[in-house]
Amino acid sequence: MPRRGVVFALWCGLAVLGVLTGWAGVQAGDLEQRTLVIVSGDRRQAIQAEIARRPADRARGLMERERLPAGAGMLFLFPREQSATGAFWMFNTRIPLSIAFIDTQGVIRAIRRMVPCASERSADCPRYPAGVPFRMALEVNAGFFARHGITVGDRLLPTSLP
């Protein structure tokens, strides 16, 4: 077999192996990591966040994860401001989450609590609309914002933004 054919066969085999073993798609740890800092009054709270920039990363989000470490989260970045009707859902998401909807200036405009959806049908899962225009959304373990006194009006430190 010519060298080019061997290389092609090797790539095809790796692609099939990736699909069979779950390498295809984004897995935990495959995304850019960044320390975000939320300023709340005179307090600062650090969060180790995965950054979901691409549509496929944002669509997958935290689906299928069994746990999210304390102080960790996922920041969803959108290329432009999203409508107040923009919503998140919990289909195939096993971890109870809190979500902060954040404007283009890094200010938290809304916080919602989201519960896992046990249905195997995505249409049965509730949607959690932002209720405000947003450019970013930050998902963390449920209750994280409340435990740390983070509320609407607090903001991400600009130097921590990706």
C-alpha cells in the first residue's frame, strides 16, 4: 500500500476509534480554562471556568457530567448579545446548577437555579430563559452564588474575562 494510503487508513481507524470510545466531541478538560473573578462589594470570588466559545461546546455544556468540582464552572461566550428570550435547559445534565446571565460589560443581570431533567425526551425538559439580554452565561454548582453572596449587579473583573 502506498504511504499515502497507509496514512489515510490510519486516520480513518483513529476516527472510528474516537467515535467508539467517546473521543469525538468535547470532553471535560478539552476546553480553555480560565480563572474568573467576580467582584461583589469589597469581596472577590475566583471561579475556575471552562470556556465554551464554539457553538458545539455551548450546545454540549455540562451534559453527561457526574459532578462539577467546588469553585468550578463553565462560561458560555456568545459572539453577540443574546435576546432576553434566550434560554438554557438541563437535558442530559445531571448536576443541579445555578446560572448567571452576564451583559457585555461583565455585569450579572440575572441569576437562575436549574434542576436536572430526568426525561429521555428533550422536549420534556423545562427551559430557563434569561429574562434579560446577555452576552455570557456562567454555570456553577447550584447555590454557589447564594453561598458566596453574589447577586445581580455584581460583575466579572474585566481582566479575568477571556
